Amino acid sequence: MLAEPRVGPHYRPMREEPQAAPYRPDTPIDTLADWLAVPVLPAEFPKQELRWRNDRWAGKVGLARLDDVQWVAHFGSFTPLPDNLPHPLALKYHGHQFRAYNPDIGDGRGFLYAQLRDDAGRLLDLGTKGSGLTPYSRTADGRLTLKGAVRELLATEMLEALGVYTSKTFSIVETGEELWRGDEPSPTRSAVLVRLSHGHIRIGTFQRLLAIEAKAEMEALVNYCLVQFPGHAPPADAPGRDEPTVILLHQVVERMADLAASWMAAGFVHGVLNTDNMNISGESFDYGPWRWLPQWNPAFTAAYFDHSGLYSFGRQPEAVNWNCGQLATALNLLVEAPPLIAALERFPDLYRTALTRRFLWRLGFEPQGVEADLALVAAAERHMRTEGMTPDSFFFTYRAGQARPDDDFGQMLNSYRAPDAAPTHPLWSEVAPPSLVIDQVEAVWQDIAERDDWNSLTAKVAAIRRLGEALGQPPVPAGHRA
């Protein structure tokens, strides 16, 4: 059974998570830091109250034995971890923001705090959000609202449960400042968040190097990504398949196609798919105006400022594909265009394969083949639109064929079966599944904002983790070596 999450002012767990791995500091970013980042100082906050610590992942990176005082010292004051980065690094990058190129961005309210290896030997970054001003803050204050931190915690927990390759919310410390924001009642409470990610190298990182024509640095960054985010070799017939730059683009295209598919199967709308929000590791991160679908609607948008619907639910694969094209444009500094174009052309087929694999996994059936599975997905979408179902209720109702509607979707289900010895879980016998539509998110926050009551957040995180337990091991993200 999962331990009770540590959240809020009274978060002692029922039992401690085991220290599953030793602490293994490793900072290969040092080899790039002179041109990739600038050293910065964290803000000094008037208050530091621990609100969340992710003991499940702390155990995987050797930090579960930190007591609360040590935890706040490292993740509230940012005292360096032993043998790790001596000072935080604000990363430099450019990016297309809603398709308009912006060279004046970078880590404006966050920084890279530490690097370390997990229990599988993979490099991970500890990065921040709301940790203070940097040279790239522009007119902003470098802070994060407590509500924003709670929302990111909920998003990452739900996405992890649904098998999406996502950053993890590692820590939330409330910081005691009053913040003014135009999109929520102000003044509002403040926090600093630490996220655990498999890297913070963005498509926009490569775009900056193209803009300044830094060819040697681009080559070094390509090699860094190939070493730290290992993937598969390109197809045997791919042109230029032995070129490191071409290899990297093939791997990123595979990862991004899978990422887009995983969002669609989750019924999730990220909201802001700018190139500076696209991680080369293929990991979903940086959660702002996200939403889960209230019903299946390709035109649904998450961001109130997305007036054209550029990043609407149904256009997410297109947006991610376009962003891959911007990476290819940057990599054209190192190699000719034809092998890069060949890598990009793989995206549609990779996306369709990933979508069916992830959709069938969540539905609890074994795939039959891409074409048959795509037809099932299309029928499922029609059924959800006709019935006005949320994706969460759809997958819950029809998981493993426990119900079959009287339409073309139900008829197609007759030819599908659950895996042999498919695990069962009591959750599938309950009335409704855990979900995270906006009304539920607002209710969780209202309890915190009005009464400083963290119990509903504790209960929601526990329910989400139970959903992940019931769904079981997700498909291995594409573009990664298992």
C-alpha cells in the first residue's frame, strides 16, 4: 500500500518511505555552464513553512532521510546539497511563444539547483519555480503563488498516475509573501516549488545557440543530450543515421510524438506549448493554465489568453510537431537539412502508434494493430462526444470490457480482450474514478485559502496515487532506452 502523502501542516505519514537508493550527486552540467547558464542567488523569504515533500521520489534519489529542518534548508533556503552545484544556475534559452520568436527569455523565476542520479542510474535535475529574481525576470517578480504550486502538484501527480512522462513536484515551501496577480484574487499567498526532472534542456536552448551561431556549443549540447538522455538508434534506412545530430533529432521526435499521445489519452490540455516549454528529454513540465477535459472536445483550450485556440486539446499533436520542426531548424547549423527532414517525417506515424498504445493501455486491452486500434479510438471519441462523457468516466466505465455500449464502439470492443492474468484492483468496482476537472481543483484550493485546511489536498493526492496503483505500469515512453 502507498504511504499517506506528506502535505500541509500535519503531514506525518502512516509509515516512512524506504530509502531505496543512495544519494548520488553528479553534475555534468558543469561542462556546459559557462555558456548555458549564469550563477544566481535564491531569494530570502520571510517565512519557510513546509507544505509538501515527495517522499516517494526522495527515496529514489537518496534524500528521504532528510528531516524537515534539513529539507527546508535545502529546498526553501537552497543551501547546496553535499558535493553538488555550489550555486544555482539560471539557464539561458530563447523560444517561440505562440509562434512569435522571443530572444529575451530564460529562467526568470527558477533555476537549476542540483543534479543527481536516481535508483536506475538516470541523471535528474532539481529545478525551482518561484525562487526569486534572475537576469531573465524582466518585469516580473520571480515569485510563485501558493495556488500555482498546489495546482502543479495536482497536475504532476495525476499525469504520473495516468502514465505520462512528467516532471515530479518534489517540494513546496510556503514563503510568507503577499503576491499580486491579475488572474486570481490578490493579495495571495506565495511559495517556492522544487521539481524533479530528467533534465531542463529545452528546444529553446538550441534555438538560442542558433541565434548566436554558437556551433561548437551546439555540438557540445547535442553530445550532452545523447549521453544523459539515451534513446534508440534511428531506423536502419534513415539517412545520416550515424550523425550525432541526426540521432538526437530522431530520439526527440520519438519522445515528443509519445508525449503528445500521452496527453491525448489522458484527456489533458497543457495550455502553453511554446518551444521554451518543450524538454529535449520528452518530459512534460512547466504547468500553468492546464485543464483536464470536462468532456471530449478537440476545441477546448486551457489558457484564457489562447484566443485563437492554437494550443487547444485537439491541436496539441500539431503544436508539438511544429516545435520539433524548430529544433530541426536549429540543428541545421550542424548538418544538412535532408536527414533532419527525414526524422521529422516520422512524427505522424510515431504519434498514431503511441496514441493507440497508450489509449489501449488505459482502456485495459491488448492492442490488435495500429489500423484496428485507430478505428477503436475514433469510435471511442464519437461515443464520448455523443454521451458527453469525461475521458476519466469513459475509461473507468469501459475498462477491460466491464461494460459495452450499444454502438459501434461497443461492437468493436467485442474483438478486444484484456491481457492474460490482468491484475484487478478494488478501485474498478467503485462508483466513479478519481478525476481532476477544474471545479475539483478550485474546491481543494478554496479549503486551503479560506481555512488553511489541507485535508482535501491530502485526500486528493492519495486518491490519485491509488488510481496509478490500479492502472499499473504504464508503457515505456518512446525514444528512451528502458
